[in-house]
Amino acid sequence: MKRVGSQTEAEIACGLLRSAGIECGHRDTDAIDSALEDYTPAGPQEIFVHPRDLEDARALLEPDAEAQAEAEAEAQADAEA
């Protein structure tokens, strides 16, 4: 469904989804590239949800471009003030 950069990011995303009543899980991707990959979870994680919850999950995890642009502009204005 969605790929994030680390296990911590995956746990945060799943926490957000669960708080909205969406069951989810995460797992390592095949893209792990670390000498420790057999010993510790590291690298990209895939987040997965039930197909029935996919649209709601995307809406929570993928902010629309307009809202994101507004937030960035507001943060920049605050930084300049």
C-alpha cells in the first residue's frame, strides 16, 4: 500500500491509522540494504491495510498537494517573521 523509510515511520503511520479505526500492519521490504539486515529491522517498510480501508488510509497518510503547499508556505512565513 505505502512504503516508508524506517520501522519508526511505519509504527507512527500505523498508530495514526489505528487511531482512526483502521487495522494495519507493516513489514520489511526487499529493499533493505544493510550489513545488519539479518539481525535487526532496518530500512524501508511496507504498510498494509484491508482492501476495504485502502481509500481511507490513503486519505490519512497522503496529504493533498494543496494543503501541503499551504502548510509549507505558512512555515516559511513564520520562519521569516
